[in-house]
Amino acid sequence: MKKLIFFLILFVFGFGLSAQTLLTPVNPEVLGHGNATTALPKPMMSFYYNPAGFALENDFVISPINLWLFTDTATLQLLSNPEQAASDIESNLADSNIDQDIADWLNSKSDAELAQIVSDAGYTEADIIAAGGPEPFFDSLTTDEKIAIIGLVLEQPDAPVTADQLGLPSGAFRAGANLGVGLTAGGLGLGTFITLDADLGGNNILVAEGSATAQFTVPVGYAMDFDLGLAKVYVGAQLRPFINFYAPVDNQFIASLVASDGTFIGQLMNTPAQREFGLAIDAGAIVDIWWFNFGVSLFDAFNRTWYDSGTLGDYFNDPNFEPTPGEAFVVDPTLNFGTAFNPQIPVISGIIDPTLYADFNDLGGMISAIQARDTEAIAEMVSVGLDARILNFINARAGYSNGYYALGAGLDLWFLEFDVATTFNAIETENISDFGVSFEARLHF
């Protein structure tokens, strides 16, 4: 069990899942107002949300610390005290009839069902036959090996035990870090970013699935502004070359880690991986009318990606490694729309200056969801939030996005800025079962 705990901690702070070729960091300034920022992005976030923002503000930003963690309370307890969590799970397993219940349940399965379960855990049907049947096979396993099997059993609809009975966390978590430097001056946008992100999901940690990505990108862009009298229009675009290291992780991989007698680093380095080289073009526009801003962005307007395959160990440890080349693929573009409302009332703006945000993400997907009358899918594509600037150096934020509420705060001390944000899926604090937190400290000149 301790090997499982070590693996979880190692992987949480390792790599992650990317939904598109741009691996967007979880920035607490944006997260605090519900991830809505397309119509009025700050300089650093213009690279990720709308290149037209390069012309809004001149700034040079260094972000040496940007960290995030999303999890649930059970996983947080496991991370904060892994020895105690491991002891509790093993006690639950030892102080009940779970061993016998699992063995009886395995014995009741057909040969095909049994073969599938043990295969997912890294064993073969021959191992069961050699042990003399399901029950002696299960009895012969160590505690760690039994837990690997139990994790898969828990996924079955007629499982004789639940994850709660064992004290297993859900396995749904995300964590990562970003290091970046960005310059926006005279409409020019130039950045360098390294992003690591972990994103796994599952009903229990033993069957969590996800993937692993580390990204390096150097976007270069330019934006112009046009004064049309009643409105000011900003138009921008960026060229975004990137390199990704991507490794899928499934329940068989996690089960084999738990059951393995080898080292975790060795197991991790043997994971199949993919190295991706890509070049994308992103574009955007912002219309500023009185107190209102309207923004639209198109990411991956052109994106052609090439990749090759090997293992993580091949890429990082073998200078003579020749990867297996793969075919190039094209990523579909994503169109987003956003609005911002900032009244800028002269009498009180020095005391409190509020801005309301609303974003409509992936308009193509939203149109399809509207046509299908899928209200749940529509709600997942809408983000709203409030960012109130207080006394010109404090920010208070609140928002809602994709089923989660958000709260955030910021402190601007001349060239130093600190931001923190948290998300949760219930208003009543006693009902919060999963949540996230993000923190950033940055320098800007």
C-alpha cells in the first residue's frame, strides 16, 4: 500500500492531460472570476485567451511560481498523511471479511470475466490455474497485490465491497505548475512557457485513468488597435510553436505499479510516450465600446502536429534513441466569445472598481448542444465572474464555471503581485467534497 501512496504523490507532481495543443495553466487571477477573460485578458493571459490583448497594455511579466491542485477531501487526507491513510486502508482490509468476500466473488465469475479482471491487474489466466483456482490465487497475493485487484473489482456493478468501506479516495485529481516570461509592448507579444500538469480521474485511485503532458512553447504575436470613434477595435494573432511529451496512463498501468516489485521510477520510465512537435496560429479581436468589451478568439486556426513514439526513459535517458515516427495530424480550431463590463465610475473607481465577465467557450460545441437541447452541456461552456479592484492594490474575485464556484484574491505591491483562488462544487462548506486551489507570485515591470 505504501508503494501506491508513493506513486500517487510522485504522479500528482509529474505530468498531465491536455485537452488541446495549448496547455493552459490554472492562473488564480483568471480562475478567481470563473475562468472568463476572453474580452479583457491581462498581458500574460493574452497568450492563452486572446492575442488581441497584446495591444491593451504594455507589461513585462515574470511568473516563477504558478501552482495548482484539484482534488477531493479523501485524496487530500491521503496526501497530507500518507502513512496514516495507508494504515487505515490496510486495517479496513484486515479487520473484515473483505478478503473472503472478494475471493468468493471472483470464484463466482465466468472464465472470460475473470480473465478480463486479472488481465487489467497485470496477471494472466495461467496465474490463476497455477495457483489452483481463484480463491487460492487471491489468498496467495500480498496486501498491495490484493488492493490492485480490489480496485478493479470495485468498478463492477455487483462488487461485494465499496471504495468507502476501504477508505479509498476517488482518484480524481489535477495538479501542476507553470513557469513563464511574457512581454507585451507596442502590440508585440513574446512569451516563453514551460507547463506541467497532472490530470487523472476515476471512481477510486486504483482505477484512475488520464494521461501525461509536459509542454514547452514560445509564442510570438502582434496586435493593432483601430479607433472608430464610438468604438475601439483591437485585432491580434500569434504564431505558437510547441513541443509536448505525452504519455497515456490507464488502470492497467496503475495496477502494475502497485503490484510491481520494481522501482517506481523504472516503471514510470518504461511508460509508452509520444513526443509532439507542432505549429499553431491563434487569432482574436476585442471591441471596446464605452463601459463594455466584447472579445472573440480562435485557437488552433491552423495547427499541424507531428509526433514520434518511444518510452519516457528512451526520450530522457538515451541520447542515441531513434523514436518511431508517426503520421501528422490536424487539430480542430476552437472559437470562444466573451464580454466584460467595467463601469469606471470616476467618483468611486479609486476606492472600488468592479468588472463583470462572461465567457461562452467553444461556440461550435455550444451550437450543437443548443440544437440537442442539452442544458447540462450548455452550462459547462458558460463562465461568469466578478473582479473588484479595491484601493488600487487589492482584488476580490468570485465566479462560476463548469459546475464549480470560485473565490479569489490578489495583492499588487508595486512590481510584486500575489494571487490565490479556490474552487468548490457546493456553496455549503460542509458539503464540499472536491475543490481546487491555485497560487501565483509574479514580477511585472
